[in-house]
Amino acid sequence: MSENNVIVAIRALQRRDTGTDSMTQRLEGRLTREGDGWLLTYSEESGGLGPTSTSLRLNGETATLTRSGVLASQMVFQQGRPHTSAYKTPYGTLPMTLHTLRLEWELTQAGGKVFLVYQMHLGGADMGENRLRLTITKKEPSPGSEAKETFL
């Protein structure tokens, strides 16, 4: 198992009847090789509700996004197959159904990309089409952080 510190650039786009919302974030994380797949972990801010630990497990034709914190959910993405799970908030738990329209990913030790297009229903309400693009790059050591030799 190999593990790297990475930078995760996240671009999210949500299209609904009422308009389009977008969000971008740049976060530090860890990318770990797991057998034939990968595990990406990072911490993000959940709309002012505090930090959320996020893990994205990619293996074959399945991606599983797990969030824990004030907001908690497990989102399973598998093209052509709907998945239903629970979305937990401080105000209660709602059923969430995902219909994955597109799942593409390519990762190496140096990083890579993940692209998802999916429709989401939350508590019976249509949340529109969502697009999520993650660009992962290996974090380079900052200048001066490497070990220095001392000469006498």
C-alpha cells in the first residue's frame, strides 16, 4: 500500500429548474492505493456547519463517497444503477437516491482525475443534475522542508 499527500481541486456544478449553482475548492488530502483501487481522503467545510471528513473509494466501475461530521452520507455511484442511502443532517435524516449518468476516473501515484455526472433525489425532491470533477495532484514538499545537511 502506498500513500501520497495530494492537493484536491474540486469543481461542482448543480443544475436545477431554478438555475445553476457552482462551487470550487482546493484542499489537501491523501491518496492511497488499495489493491486494484484507490482511496482519497480529505477534510472539507460543509456550508458553514463545520468540518466534514470525506473519503472517496474508487474501484472498477464503482465510486463510494462517504462523508462524516455534522452532515453524514454514503453516496454510491455506479453507472446505470440507482442507489438509495440516508443523508443525515442536524435537522433529521432524509432518503437520498442517486442515478449515475457518467463515472470516469484515472489515477496514478502522481494523481489524476475523477468525473461524475449524476441525478439526485433528496427526501423525494428532485435536486437536478450534478457534475463533480476532482483533479488530484501530488503535493510537492515546500521549499526548506527537506532535510538539510550541516557542514562544520
